[in-house]
Amino acid sequence: MAELSPQSSADEIVAYLRSIGSEENRRGMLRYGIKIERALGIPHGVQRQIAKKIKRNHERAFELWQTGIMEAQFIASVTADPKRFSAADARQWAASFDSWD
């Protein structure tokens, strides 16, 4: 698997996320009442490290969000450009929330 960078595409990031997902972590999420249908089982700390590595990219953040994968959506939420993120964008993203986390 190639190292992620600010030039990584949404598809490359999702492929990486799928490669590091953990069924054991997914089952652990259930104990906390987290819906796991869209989860890969990647800890938040790892997701934050990935977001830091790939840096902000507004368009790519929307591509990541569209995947519906919980971890990709978290990364999208911290790599979208807050200056370009509108209230309508926030409402659209929030409408898809299905778990407390």
C-alpha cells in the first residue's frame, strides 16, 4: 500500500482505510452502542493521524463523505475547508448521522 500524502485521491484513501480496518474493533464499537454497518473499525486516533497526513482538501473531503464509510466521513469532516463549508453543507452531512459518535 502506498504511503498517503496530501496528493492522495479519495479512492486511494478509502483503499488504505479498508486495508487497515479491523473486525475486532468493529465488534468492540458495538459495546459502546455505535452502529457498525458503515464502519471499518479504525480507531479515532489513527483517523486523526491520517487526516493530519493528507491535509486539507475541500473537494476530496466531499468525495470521502460520499463514500458513506464512517471513518472516511470523519476524515472528511476534519479535512474540509471550514471557510468554504456552508450551513447547507453542514445540514446535508448532519442529515446522514445515524449514530451518537
